[in-house]
Amino acid sequence: MTVNTDLIVLHTTRFGENSTVVHTLSKEYGRRSFLVRGVGKKAMTTLFLPLTVLEADVVETNKSTLYTAKNLAAKYPLLGIRDSRFKNPMTMFMSEVLYRVVKEGGCEPGLFEWCEKSVLMLDAIQSDFSNFHIRFLLELAVALGFSPEAHDLMPFVGTHYPIVERFMRESFAETMLIPLSGAVRNEIAEEILRYIEFHSESTLNINSLKVLRALFA
């Protein structure tokens, strides 16, 4: 059976000389990996960039749990992200968090829709997006079903609680304008990650956070 679906790229793993396993998030399959055959260098540098939204045909089979995806095409150009040396590292960070937090086979209702909306929001916003990844982490906690109140985060964020409380109380546009130094922004991101680690019962070790530290220092 072949199913047409949209896939959000989280990570890729080379498989043989010309195939790739693409780790994705979708509405139909949740967090699932698919085999893509005949992958050239061009596809790796365009179609499989972090958080690319792909239209694909998934071929389901009883012979293997690793389904095949074919006829892949980017659903959105995402030029606002791909042309920005600041937004691209953010998508690396966001995709790595999703890849490590959402386990293979996980299918949280509404997670795909929220993630797609977040990607398009980052693509569209033209300025004042340095706080975007903090808002992303807090919304992710809600999307995963943790649904934190501000006081739930207090043991993790400590002296940064007043700032985090503003992020949870104010609108998206208002939180993008909260003035933060690079150091404080990085500390808050690490603290929220510790909250997510605690509730997901996993160790995340998000390597791409180092890149954000350098960019938004």
C-alpha cells in the first residue's frame, strides 16, 4: 500500500552507498524512519536539511518495519530560513531536540501540526527572532503533553523565573522583544532542556546548542 503524506526531516543516516534513512515526524506515522533509495549529494544538501517539510509517497510492506519513501519534494521553499545564517542553526537545534525527545514510534496528537506551524513561523519572521528557540522549547513541552505552569519550571530555571514567566504569559510577538543577553538566553535554553529531560526521562545532550551559543553570544 502507498500512502501520500507530509514528513518533517529531523535527522538522516547514510545507508549503503546511495541510500539514506530519513528520521521524520508526520501526522500519519508520528516519529518514524524511512528508507530513501538513490540519494545523491544534491538531495542531501536540499531535501534533507533540518526541518524541511517533504511531500512523499510512503510504501508500506509486511516484509519490513522500515518502510520506503519515494517521490520526495519540498512542500515549502523556506527561503527565509535557508538564506539566513542565524535561522539555519536554529532549525538544527530544533530538529535535534525533536529527534532526541520524541522516540521512534511516538505519536503525540497535534505534534506534527504544531511543528509545521513553528517552521513556517520561523521562516516568515524577518527580525527579532533571537528568542525563538526559547519559545519553541516551552511550546514543545506543551505539545508533548507536559503542559507546564510557570511555577512548575521554578526548580529548573531558578533566578530566571521572572523571565520565563513572561515567556509563558505574553504573546509570541511580545516574547520575541524580551531583551536578553546572549549568556542569559543560553542559560534559559539549557534550563528548559533540563525540565524536558526530567519529564521525558531521557538525557538529551543537544550538541547544536553550542552553535547557538556562539551565534547569539
